[in-house]
Amino acid sequence: MTPIRLIETILFASRWLLVPMYLALLVLLVLLGAYFIGELVHALPLVTQLTENQLLVLSLSLIDLLLTANLVVVVIISGYASFVRRPEFHAQDASPEWMGKINFSNLKLRLLAAITVIGAVHLLRSFLEVDSETDHDLLWQVVIVLVFGVLSLMLAVTDKLTESGDK
């Protein structure tokens, strides 16, 4: 084996160093699930005492956690499939339809879109609790959501232009 071939083999095999990181993200997913259940269990006895705004804030908090968990799942599955090894599924497996179609470009778009939505949900929660937020904090939250929205749009347009240029 030539030295260049050996280097290429080592570099190609290095993708397996990502696997422990994907497994660590599974731990994060379990933590998010446990926190979600904890928040729900904590709120259930108080549900009759909650105001409409408090119930909306609780709902948005749970949705925020769920969106974050979904983001972690997308990163784990599509990252593994894109960078380590494409999983082999049998006919009886109920794999998501998007799984075979997502590439690195789609992953970036999904990540930015999810971050934007998570930021928007957090912003909505802040507006519902406007008494406890400063105008300065609200302004920065709006700016952050807008920046991520514009970045998502710019990345989508760039990918679309690149994709049509490749054809």
C-alpha cells in the first residue's frame, strides 16, 4: 500500500470517530425527554389554577422542547447517514420518508429552519410574559429570529441556484 493510499484510508476511516458523538446526542435526547415529562408532571396538578397565559407559556415551553428534540433526531439520523454510513432498512422497518433523501445541504436548511422556529416560539413565549422581559431583551430576540430567518432564506436561495446550475 502506498503512503498516499494509507493516508486516504485513515482519513476515510476517521468518519467513524463521529459515532460516539452521535451516541452522546442520544443521551441528550433522553435528557430532553426526561425534562419534558418532568415539566408536564409538574404542571398537571396546577392545571386548574393556571391562567390562559400561563397555559400558553407552558404549551410553548413544551413545544420548544419537542422541536429541540426533533432537531437532535434529524442531526443524529441524517448526520450519520451523510457522514458515516447509510443505514440499511428492511421492508418492515418504518423509516421516515425523508431519511433517504436528505443530504448535507438539506440538513443545513433543516437545522436553520428548526433554530428559527425554536427562536420564534421562544420569542412568542417572551411576548406572553412581557411583564418580566425588558424591551432590550425583546428587541434582541426579534433581531435574532429575523437574522436566522434571513440566513435560512439566503441558504435556501443559494442552494436552489447551485442546484439549478448543476443541472
